Amino acid sequence: MTDDERANAAKSRLAELLPAFLQSAGWTRAEAAEKMETSEAILSEIIAGRVEAVPLATILSGLSAFGEVEIRIRPMHVAITW
């Protein structure tokens, strides 16, 4: 997996959280975009999983509109074959 593929995978996982946050906050996409300091079009792209052109910082700062953002890193499981 390339660095770009890893970055896009991480952004996609973060983007998957947005619909639940929108619902729990009771915000429309327009309200969320305003609070996230982004456009409704970019928010829609993020929610749709089209994150390749969206900077990670945009997603993280957007998520912080809902509260504190905490990211945990887990080691990858590597299979060793002999």
C-alpha cells in the first residue's frame, strides 16, 4: 500500500464518522458545513467517501466542530510466513 493509499484510507475512516455526528447533533448539512468552516459541497464529498482531494486537516478540523478529536493508533498485524 502506498503512502497516498494509506492516507486516503485513514481519511475515509474518519469521514465515515460524520453522518452519525450530524444526526446526533441534529444539524443539517448546511449547518454542519458552516460550523465546520467548509462548504456544503466539500462536506458532501467527504460524507460520500470521496476524500482523495480533501486535505486531512479539513476533515480533522471539521470533526473538531463536534467536540474533542482523539485519534488512536494501533499496530498493524503482520503475518510472518516461513
